[in-house]
Amino acid sequence: MVPSIAAETPLQDDIRSMVERLNAYLQPLSPPQFQFQLTVEQMAGADATVFVARDEAGTAVAMGSLKVHDIEMGEVKRMFSEAHVRGRGLGRAILDVIEARARQLGLSRLVLETGATPGFEPAWALYEGAGFTRCSAFLDYPDSEYSRFYEKSLSS
């Protein structure tokens, strides 16, 4: 059975724990000043929607969020799957839900920043497989050797 995916508040103990595991996973991959992590409290803001995948037992096993920046642009943030479910398509399923929500909101562009160092290859494959293309730095992200930027047009 495919886990269910729904918008949820990140202000739950299991989601807080998942964010801690995500941060621990990312910590050794790039210098701290090049890690742009939303806190759980920021993820709970009115400009963000967090999507959580839960298995049959109701355990949170993956997540991702959409942060809306303006009437045109949304950003994919905090994508993570627990180690025991990686490679099963949950990241793509969450990314598809994020894109559907962005389209529902009338956004015309999705962007994201991810790491550019070894360890991020699965993320690159996920985003490129979902139709994202590399782009230059956006918003206030610094252009550095530690970041890779992607975008996807949602205009038909």
C-alpha cells in the first residue's frame, strides 16, 4: 500500500523528530553557513504548507514543504525520506503533491536550493526526473560551490 500524503502541521513531535534527523543528515554535507534550513516554527507559518507521508501504521516516513514567496513563485523546502523507505518513490510523490498545490495556488514557478556536494546525488536525480532544470541563484541565496539551484515553470 502507498503511504498517505496530507498537509499537516509540523508542530508535532514526530515531525519535529523527522526535521532533527534531516538536519543531522545534512550537517556533514556542507558548511553551516551554506545550509538554509527552515525551522519547524518557520515551516508552520502561513506562507508554508508541509506535506507528510505516513505508512499504514500512521508513522511519518517522509515530508516536504512548499513555501510561497509571492503571487508567482513557490519554493520546495525540507524534502526528506526516512532511510528505510528511500528509493520507493515517496520523494517524487511528495514533490508531485507540492507541485499540485502550487498550481492550485496559481503559482507559475517553483524553485529550490539543494546541496552541490557529494551526498546530494539522489536529490539531483529526483528534481531533474520531475522536470526541474538548473538555474542561477535566486532570492537572497548566495551563489556558491555548495549550492545547486533548480526551477520549474508551471505555466501551461
